[in-house]
Amino acid sequence: MTAQPLEDSELWAAFPPVDPQAPEQAPWEDPIPFKGRRDIPDFPVDTFPGWLRDFTAALAEETQTPVDLAGCVALAVLSTAAGGRAVVHVRGRWREPTNLYTVCALPPGNRKSAVFAAMTDPLYDAEKELKQRALPAIVEASLTAKLAKDAAEQATAKASKASGDKRDALIAEAVGLAQTAEDLTIPAEPQLLADDATPETITSRMAEQGGRIAIMSAEGEIFDIIAGRYSGAPNMGPFLAGHAGDRLRVDRQTRKEYIDHPALTMGLSVQPTVLDGMAKIKGAKGRGLLGRFLYSMPQSLLGQRKILPDPVPDQVAAAYAGNVIALTLALADWTDPAVLQLSPEADAVLVALQERLEPKFAPGGSLGHMTDWGGKLAGAAARIAGLLHLAQHLDRGHATPVAADTMRAAVTLAGYFTAHAVAVFARMGATASEERAVALLDVLKANRWPEVSRRDLFTKLNRSDFPTVADLEPVVALLEDHGYLRIVQPERTGTRGRPPAPRYLIHPQLTHADV
């Protein structure tokens, strides 16, 4: 096993190690005003295999859209092809399915529909091919079911007219034929993608399609549906189970559906204001819906677009379409999912990511205010690695272990999504949290502390703004994200009891000047 993956400083730039001494020594940069845009990274399209990278970048150029949009949709396209048909065996009993939820937020006028159409067209072509392949079996099953039903009806009619000993024998024959007709099933017409639909319809589609379906949309109506547009109350069950692969059972008088391992894919592009609405869905954060999405919030190119951009080269478009169709068709027949194994070197990279992430979930850690999302990040990296691996090995992914380079690419993408998720979660809670952040800044300015403990800070705060320490933590994390302070987690002095409370290093500007 090589040490190189664990020492690559560029790879781990998004996940700096938690060092209690480092914040005291690092130089301070100017804090980011709350009304300013955060410095978040561009989509690392070079992490994609060549054919996928080339088309994603070329389509972004042709449509004059941020590459982030096409990049997020590309991952959802791979998820549609592989979801429910491949799983990543990480280690022990830990397996990750290969379906993702991605959402990219861009203002109106950014040609989201054009990008979605170009990226998803090969999926519709693959769906047509699957329907053609399935047609003979569907016709045969339909005819067989009709003949069986006719035979049962004829036997029933004959039994109803019989008498004596013959009647009992004919009734038994009719019952047997009716049971045979009832047991016959007609295969559903293959379907890869569904339009925005109710949770009940999505569940039915997954049940018909062997446990999987994809929702790909350049609009955000699905969130209104989840919030209860038609039912009057939120219904997140299929969307929670569909991401995790948890057993989904519907047992009602009108229908009974059982899905052992559902695999739902969602690839969405929404207006930024939709993100605000997501956070207001009752139970969305507490039940983990918000934590299941990989978020992207790139800078719009409106106002600086080329009038005559370069078109996507024909050979690049043909390679993309051909490979998406080939991958989709190759995995379609895997009713038992293909198991993708990690190489020892790839697992070492994932372990290193987990080791760097874990301290960040502690109270006061950089991800401590969004553990519902951060806690799923290592699993998301494994899923992305599986998808990149399949895209690189279109016809033999199950026979080749996932390489360290592929896992490093997945970790790079995990870093990208982390930076954007921090910005998105800050936006979701911006109204109330930023008001409290301004109040907290006033307290820091007034006291001019170079450093302060959580306890001493809390005693100076207005209880109407901060009733408990738990109310303080997300606001402190927001100030850290903007560069106004740094959170220092002291080392334990023993093995028992609670870990020591964090301390806060205050930006020098707050000790002597207005900011």
C-alpha cells in the first residue's frame, strides 16, 4: 500500500486536519461580510473519466453555463444507469448503493433545461432500447394471462351448470385455473425516468421497475410535492428510503407494494429561492431529507457569456451518448446488484477521509452544525467512487476493484460538495442565524476579547437571542465560516467525562476596529 494518497496536500485541501494549536499560529484573512458571496470552488470536472469530462466541459461551453450544472447532472445520469444495479462493498458489512441525490441552484435564464435535455437524452434512448427488448416477453405474458383468464372463466361457467359428483370436480378445476391466472404477472414496460410525481406514484414506479427510478428535472416542483402539495402533509418516506436503500412497504386496501432495496435517483436544478423553501418543509432537517442531497450553488455566467461559443464536437457528443447507453444496457439485467470492491489503496484513501471528517462533527467543529449532511459524506464519496469506476470500466466494472486514483477523485468531489453544502446550509438558515450573528458580533466588539471560552461568551449574551448553548453553536459556526473567529477544541486531559468545551479565537479586527 502506498503512502502517496494520504500525503497529497492538494487532495486534502478541503479537509484540513483538526489541530488544536494550528488556529493560534495561522495568519488571519479579512472576514467575509454577511452580504458578500462566499468563495466556493468550481466543479472539478477533471475528476471525470475522459469521455464524460470532455462532454461535460464542452456542453458547459456551448450553453455558456457553469460547468457545475452539467457536472451535477452527469453524476445523476451515472446514478440513473447504475442505481439499484450496483453497490460498493466498502468493508465488513458496510455497503453503499450507487444512487445519488444532486441539486444545483441557479437563477432563471441559465439554460438549465437545455443542459438537462442534452445530458439525459441518451437515457431516454436507452429506455427505448430496453422497451424494445422487453416487448416480446410482455406480449407473450399478456397473451398467456388472457388465455388463462378465459380458461378459468369457461371452467367456472361449466362448473356452474354441472350437478352431482361432476360439479365438485369441475369447481376444483375452475379454482385451480383461476389461481393460475391470478399468479401470472405481466412485466412492466421498462422505465428509467419519471417526471415529478406524487410519493405514491414514485413508490409504485420503483416497485414496477425492480426497485429503481430516477427523477431528473430542471425545476424544483418535487419539493412542493414532498411538502404536501396534494396530500396536505409532508410525505418523505419514499425519498428517505429511496436514498438509503431501506425496505419500503406499502400495505393499503387499494395496493400492496414491497421493495426490499429501493434505489431512487434525483438530479435537480432549482432556483436559489427553492433552497429556502426546502429548509421550511416540516421535518426535512430532523428526518434527514436535507442531509441526503449533494448541493451545488455556482456563480451564474449571466452578463459575461460568449455570444458565439464553441459547439460540442460531434465525436465528443457521440462518445458520451454511446457510453451512457452502453453502461445503462449493460447493468439493466443485473437483478442482483453487481458488487464493486475497493482496492486496499482505495480503502486507505477513504479511511483517511473518515479520520479527517470525524473531529469536524464535534460541537464547535466546522461541520458540527450540519452533522446530518456531513455524517453521510464518506458514504457519498464511496458512491461517487463506484459511479466513476463504472464510467471508466463500462463493461467490466464488477470484475475490477476500484482504484486509489478513483477514490481520490471521489474525495475531491466530496470536498467540492462540502464547500457548497456549507454555503447552502448557511443560506437556508440565513434570516434568523445572520440576525443572531450580527448580535454576537456586537458582543465580541464590545468586549474586545482576543480569545474567549464558550461559557464566558454565553454569559454575556441576551437570552432572547440565545436561550441555550445549543442555540449559540450554529451561530458561532456561521461566524467561523465568515472568518470572524476560529474554533479551538482543547485536548482531553483524561478518558472519562465530557470532552472539554471549545474556545474561540477572535479576529484581531474585532478587538480594535469596526468591521
